[in-house]
Amino acid sequence: MAIFLDGDSRIIVQGITGSEGFKHARRMSAADAQIVGGVNPKKAGTDVDLGNRRTPVFGTVAEAMRETGANVSVVFVPPRFAKAAVCEAIEAGMPLVVVITEGVPVRDTVEFYAQAKASGRTRIIGPNCPGIVSPGLSNAGIIPDHITGSGPIGLVSKSGTLTYQMMHELSDIGFSTAIGIGGDPIVGTSHIDALAAFEADPETKLIVMIGEIGGDAEERAAEFIREKVTKPVVGYIAGFTAPEGKTMGHAGAIVSGSSGTARAKKEALESAGVRVGTSPSEAAALARNALAPTSPAPPARPTSPAPPA
């Protein structure tokens, strides 16, 4: 099984006629994702060649859903149009919206996240994220499909690059789902959301969680793990050498005093029973060890017959 995305997911791409949207729609389609349409009001009624199929372009998300039965939208539009695109998908009742766009103003994210939450129907992943992949089933975003196959590990990560690296490190074992939630200060799906879903997924046997400096998301996740998660969890926190007060990569990755440091997050996770690596490779080794089958007990030695009386 998988979380949030599976073989029944029917995907549309908002911005499919743009260079990035078109490129990644072709890659998703080649990875056996069901790309059933795209949305661009200016090119409605046309279609695009995804290499293995031609896909129609619709004028609105509502029309695309009505005509194709789409239940996932992947958003590839410039930052200034992202809010309108996401809000349109929410208003149409789209169950899952994956916002790849980076540089979305935080205020815009606050507004469309609040609208999605109020709707009670739409889950948002992102913005500024690589998306989500359930190997062998579907791919919604920019995560390369060839890194690994399916398996028992669930991965949730703030970092796109570290998502790819961890998938590569554990490619011989495989993943149920890997989800990049994004590194902006506000994101639609949190570590906790993914942890809860992986805990409920019977095919996921171990969870790998990648965090980074800044904010308190990892500390809150640690508390959730302590109270709600029974499966083994392995973690890694990026940013052990980050200088105080300097944004590192993601808008949310900034340390202020002792708040948001990698060390504080590592300690919080370890206090909840999470094994935390100091590098991605060490975290992968911890995950591998946690999945290793318990060695069988050696057979009992035959007892010598009692000597004759």
C-alpha cells in the first residue's frame, strides 16, 4: 500500500503547457502515473504530447475533474499565480494538490492553506517541494522515478535533495511512499500528517523522517512519535554546522539562539525513541539495521546420554 498517492490516482497538471509543467508531466507519465489532463485557460481545447499518450488541456480545474475523474493536481505555475491556481483547485473539490512552485509568498500560502483546511476536502503538499512518489504505483511531482522500487520504508522529508539521497541509500530495500513536504515556513502537509499516515499503513514497516534547522516542527513531531507511533522511526536533521541567524537554503531554515538548532531537534527526537543519524548515510545505516530480521537462536546442543549406572 501507499499513503496519499496510489495506482488509482488520476492526475492533472496546472501549468502543463509551460516548460517545467510539460517536462515533468512527460516524466510522470513515463513513470506510469495516470496524467489525465492539464489546465491552462488560454489553451483550453488543445492537447499535449506526453510521449506515451496525448493529454487534453482544459480551461478550468472543475472541467478537468468533471471530464477525467481527476483526484490529484500538480501545480507548476509561477509564484505570482500559485495562490489563484491552488484556490481554484480547492474550490473545485480536488482531494490532493501538490504545489511544486517555489518562491510563493508566505501570506499566499497562509491563505490557501486556511481555505483548504476549512474545506475539509483538500490536502495540500508543499509549496516549494519535490512532490510525492509511491514507487511502482504513481508519481506526482519532480522526484525521479528510477531511484528505487517499492518496499517497506516510508519517507517524509523537508529537503528535496535529501529525499533523493535517502531513496538512493536504501534503494535495495525500497519505499512504500516518499513525500517531500517542502521547507517553507508554512506547508500544507506536516511531518506529523505523514507520520500518522505511515503509522496507519500496514505495508510500511519503518519510517524515515528528515528535518532541518529552524522552527519547531521536528520537536512537535517528536512528541507525536512518543505518544502515537509504534513503528520504528529513524531521523536525520540537516544543518548541524549552520551559523546562527542565517537562512540556509529554505525560507524556514534559520536558527535563532538555541531555538531551532539541529542539536536541540536531535535531542528531542532521541528522547522519543527515534534513532538519529549525524549524516544521511548514517541514518540510512540505522534504518537498515532497524529492518534487519532478528537472528534466529542457535539450535540447542544435543544432550549427551547419561552414563550407565
